[in-house]
Amino acid sequence: MTLTQPVHDAADSSNWLNEILKTTSKASGINIEESLRVAERTSRTNQCALCKGSRLLCGKSRCPILVKFNYFVKNIPLTRSEDIEGASPPSVFIGRIGYPKVYAGPLVPPIREDTTTFDLPEYWFGKPIDEIVGFRSMLVRGKHLVNVHEFGQAGRIIEQTQELGLAANFVDVELLLRKKPRSSILLDDEVQPFGPSAAIRDLHVGNTRWDQNIEKAYYDTDLKATQAVLDVYNSGVLVTKIQRAFSVGAFGLKENRKFVPTRWSITAVDDIVSKDLMKKIKAFREINEIRIYESRYLDNIFEILMLPEGWSYEAMEAWFPGTVWNPNGKETVIFSDYEDYEGRTTYAEIGGCYYAARLAVCDQLLKERRQATVLVLREAHPGYIMPVGVWQVRENVRNAMRQQPYKFSSLELALRWISTRFVIPLQEWIRRSELLRRALFQKKITDYLRRKP
């Protein structure tokens, strides 16, 4: 086992996890030290060392380190070899560290069964976080260094990775690694469900069948990437599959194609599609009432407020102490970004969640052939013990859009309703929201015209 930690005066604060490793190894008969690396990024208060996963000093409802650890232990017997054989969902991962030279490769679970949903978040909504961590932790990541601009000359491993990324269904894969896959447990509050990894020695991908719409875009080397994404989306292909194809350089002019880090491809596709939807809905009439849609999942509460005005959009996120992006804070932190009718030209500070939610609300408005001013308000509570990806924002908002909305005769009544659903006082939301302040305090020309006799 490799233990990395900063030097500090306190006693070795990793001892508590080392003891768990030893105890578990004896009980299971498995040498867990061969498969796990413990890396520590200790906070000033050494909370993890003091807590030992039992006192919940971070404010979370459960210890994310132990949740992740338990699933690693369960999966160790399946990943004790350098040779991994299984059915990839299909799934690939393109890293971003060191860009443009990054690690790319397949994600392969060491099981042979239908794993399709392992990499389709569209089917995850409603699943408990333990189940998601469970099947995601089974995905072994193979890594091969590639220059994203030269992937076409990178050899057979990258060629097979691209082919896997374009597959429509799960594929039998033989992943040969240079050493046994290892995982890291970070003694930090930002613990994500991610499987073990190792460098690729060789890769064999079974017969694949591509989605015909993605295949058509792939072979059209005169079609720009943006239009390719829109054509495939409008043909009914799931967003996740488009994002995966986008990441392995499947779209665009031949000379411009490149691998795109997975994290970037997710946001890029959400942005491309929602911008196109925005253009379409601006041609429609405004909705004729004030609405609130609601969704709750993984201890996230979403309230989506729609106003009968021209298109504008704001996303706000409130993170309680002990949550993913506010682990050591003593007060709730609120982040927000917005855009007017003309849209925005800079990247939203709150990141991919902004674009994921925008896609979901634009989808709904297009179905209704209406436009509106939309505010997506989110409270993330301590039960959201670890990040699982921006998909949960998109699918939470989609779930809200599937429900019958609450309708109100005035903004004041709507806000009063929201105040009963959220913990944070209404005044805080109004103070941080550009669009709410405008709606409440800015007089419009139409207000004066209505008063004329």
C-alpha cells in the first residue's frame, strides 16, 4: 500500500483507515493493500482523523470515504488480474490533465452480462447513491497516452477505443493491463465513485454495432461538429451517447476532428443543443401563467420557477455546510449565473450544471411551443454525500418537467410557496438572484400601459 500525506505535527491521521484495511484484510482473506492506495489531503482540523467515519463531523449524513471503501472491497476479487474481460456498457473516458496529451481508454467491468445502463445516466434517476457507486466502482479504466490532435495516428489501442465509444450496445472487451488495477482513497471531502485504473498493454474489442444516426454523422467529414450534434440529437439519440461520440472525435470536418476530454464533451453537447433549442423557443408565445415545477433526489431539492416573460434564464445552487462544494464551511454558500434574451458569451461560473439544467427546461418549452423566463433553484443538503456528475441536475430538472406544475396568480404567491419548500430564507434567494430582483422591482412599460383609462 502506498500512503501519501503532508507532513504535520498531529499523529498519523491515516491510522484509522489503515486499521480498517488491516481488519478487513484479515476478515476477507484478501490482501487489500495490493489494490488500494490511501492518499491524504488533510484539512486543518484533521476532521477525517478525528471522525474515523463514525462521528460525521463533516455534516454529511454518511461517510463518503467508507461508502466508497466498502464497494472497492467488494470489487477487489474481480480485479486481481492484469487481464480484465467483460462487457463494456460501452464506455470510454478521456482525461483532461496534461491536455493536449491526455490518457484515454475504455471502462470495462469484469463481468459478462448486459451492462448497458452502467453508462446511461438517463436511466439512473431514482436509484440510491449506493447502487450508483456500486456499479460505477466496477468499471476498470484502461489508460493510454494520446495527443488529442493526432489520435488518428495513435495506433490500434486508440482506434479500438474510438470504435467502442461509438457502439450502440454493450460490447465484449478484453482489456490487458501493464499491472493490476489500483484505486486511490482520498481522505478528502470530494470523493467520487470511480473504478480502479492502470496503463493498457493491449486491447481487444468485440464486434460492435453503431447507431445509424451517429454512423451517418461520423462518415460525413464535410459536416461541422455543431450541426452533427444537432442532427443526431434531433433524430432521438440519447444525450449521453452523443457526448460519448463527441469525446472520441466522431463529429466535425475531417481536418478538425480530435479527442475531447469527457468532462468537456458533456458540457459542450449540453451547450450546443440547448442553444439551438433557445433559438427555436424564442419564436413562440410566452406562457400565460406563473408556474413552479419540483423535483427531489439524492437530498437535492429543485424548484423551477417559470414566469410569463420573454426568454431569460438563471441557475442558482445553495450548498449547505458539509456538502460536496462546501465541505468545511459554517454557512450556506449560494452560487448563481444568468443570461438575458440574447444569451451569454462567457462560460458560466457554476459550471456544467448550468448547461445541463438549461437543456432540460428548453426541451420542455419546445414541446409546449412556448417561451418563458426560467429560474432553476437548487438546495444541496448534506445527504448528497458525494458528487455523481452533472447528469443528476439534468435528470432532476427533467423529472420536474414531467410533473404537473403548481400555478399561481402572482409572483408573490409563487415565492411564498417556494419559501415553504426550501430551508434558506426567501430573502437570500432574492438578494442573490438577478432575475428575481428584476421581476420584483423593475417597472415595465406594460405596467404603465395597463393603467391608462
